Amino acid sequence: MNNLKRQIIVFFIGLFTILFLLEAGLRIVGAIYRESMSPAGKALCFGPGEKSYTILCLGNSWTAGGGAPKGQSYPDHLQRLLDKKFNKSVIAVINGGVGNENSSELLYKLEANLNKVKPDMVILQTGQPNWWNFYKYNNYLKRENGGSANPMFSVNDFISNSRVYRLVFLLYSDMRNKKAAKVRRLNSSYEEGKLRREFIEQIRNGKKEIFLDKQKSQEALNCFKKMIKLDPDYPKNYFYIGEIYLFQRNYEEALNWFIKAVEIGPDFRDGQENKSYARIRSMRKRYKGEKDEIINKKIDAFIEKFNKTNPANSYNFMLLTDSDIRRWIESDVREIIRVIQNKNIKIILQNYPFKSKGYAVLINSTLRNIAEDLNIPFVDNVAIFQQMMDSGARSEDYYVPDGHCSARGYEVIAKDVYDKVLEQVSDLNKGNKDDK
């Protein structure tokens, strides 16, 4: 027995050592890679003195250019507009957008990026991912609450920050995506069929009346169930079935399918998140405290079990209210602005060109209010895009199906930002930038 205990101890010590060395190695390699590929690394590629003015664009996928071809993000369009106005050697526009990065992640890396890039101006657009990405939310809690934090978010931050965990997740995701792609290629005539695309579009547009028709809804359910048989590891088909049942107010059956979607794809992201998390969260809010506890108990039992087996994703079921998230965004954005202004760097704040519904209203109104309160130059993309749509512009010309802008949409954002930039850099016509 003593020998067995020693063998177990030796095994775990060896395993811990291997994981520790692997984690350390991945962090070193990652640091070298980030240094060469980060906004700071890109900025240093221009060489000392080659550009006389630097603009750093910070944000998430809307800054990085999600939804558009390479070279068609708004910073790319902005660079081309400025090159036409000034000599090409005058202004460098650095794209510091990171997909799914929330405001706390941006703030966490802000000092390092500002010190390395040494920008003259920052264009900021942040807050959207805060609705599903709670990584480093604890940083906000500690700042607001004098150092106290939430243990569940601490566990999430620890696991999410592990390079070994990320490596395993990437390898698993790659394997799963290759399998799904193979299935879709073999069944492309069905996968890309007109019928399925129509059903998805109807679900996304919330056309409930279509799925209240018994024959039509059964046709849709059969369509997605057939796809599940072909590709059982693809969570979106489970989600679509849940949406259909939700439209029909068959809440218990809808919940069953949302749970299945989470169980088979806890790490799956569809542009923003596995939307089934959001549906389960909203259903939990809806039924909490009502007399009929069947759905509520089922949700609580599932979440309790899920959090034990998937600690890295447990944050998805933390029920932050809209007010909680608004306060979080406002606190972070004000702190970001404070840090930037303390370095005598100019700043332009902009909101997102979302349709005015749901959490989009809270994000964009929060950003607008901050700009007005602090007298920060502000680009109101909401108003500009809405004006275009009211004048007859077609939404599909400026947005892609996942909600991001198309290349044409980002060009509109760039023109809006360009006008604000010109107001701030008029002195460039007279000479070089001031020494910092």
C-alpha cells in the first residue's frame, strides 16, 4: 500500500511538473509572438521617425474588422483616407482590435500598449463583448469594491488564463470544426439549401407567426433534426430547434434543446457566444419565483451540474443584470479615458452601429453619455447608420449575416471617424507632432 501511495504521489508530481513546464513554455512563446504581432509590434515596424503622428484604434471585433475581408476594417479605410489628405509618411493608423475583448481586458493591457505604441491619438470603441465575456470582470469588482472579488469569476479567470487549457481547447475545436466541415461538404446540397437558409433567416428575424403554423414548424423541425443526424456535434442546429419551440411558447421543450446545445458545445462561439447560454439565463430570470417551478428547478439542476463539470464556462450562468453590465462598462470606459488623458493623448470615443434594440441601446447610450459628460469627441454611428436606413439604404449592403459590418459598412464608420480626426489633427498641416 505504501508503494502504491508513493507511485500515486510520484505520478501527480510528475504530471504537475510537466504541466508547469508546458505552461511556462507556452507563455514564453506567446510573449514572443505577441511582441511581434501586437499593435505595439506593428507600430515599431514603421521605424523611428518614419511616421510623425500615430493613431491607435482600440476595441473588439468591430475594430479588428470582423465580417469583412482582410484590409477592409475601419482602421484600414481610415488609413487610406488620411493618406489621401496628408503625405503617406505623416500618419500611421494602428489596428489594435481584438475579437471578443471586453472593456476590462482592454483596460488591463492599456498601459503596456500605450507605452509601446506611444500614440498621439486613441480611437476607442468597447463594451459590446461585456454581455457574454466576463473575463477579468473581477478587475472591475476589485476597483469598485476596494479589493473584494467574486470567487466564481476568479476561477474562470485562472482557468481561462491557462495556456495549457487554451492549447487543449484549440486542438479540440480544430478537430471538431474539421469534422463538421467534412460533414457539411458531403451534404452541401442540403446544408446550403434554400429551405434551411430561409428557416434560419426567419428565426433570426423573430418571425414567430411562421412557426405557429403546425405544418411549417414541423417542416422546419425536420430540417434541423436531419442536420443533427448528419452533424451531431454542431450546436447551432440544436439552438434553432429550441428557438422554434420558444416561439410556440413550449418553454420546457425549448429548454431541453438549449441545454443540449450547451452540453455538446460548451466552448462553441457563434460570432459572440453559444446563444443557448443567453436563452437559458433569460428563461431562469423569467420563471424565478413563479408558482410553476418545473422549468426553474430544471434550470437550477442543470446549472449546478454544469458548473461542477465545466468550471471554465461557469461564468456563462452568472446572472449579471443589464444594470450591472452598464455600470461595469461605464466604470471601465471612464478609467480607460482617464489613463489615456493622463498621458496627454487625444481620444475619440465612438459607439456601435447596432440596431436600436436590446442591450445595444444600453451600450450605445452609455458610451454617448460618457462622451457628453467628459466632453470627449464622439462618433455616433447609431445615428449615422439609422439615418442611412431611413433614407432607403439596404441593411444587407452594410451588414453581414452575423451582425458585423461589411467592407462597405466599415467604410462608412471610417468616414465618420475621419471627420473627427481632422478636427483634432489640423496642426499636422503646419508641421510635426509635439514632443511628448
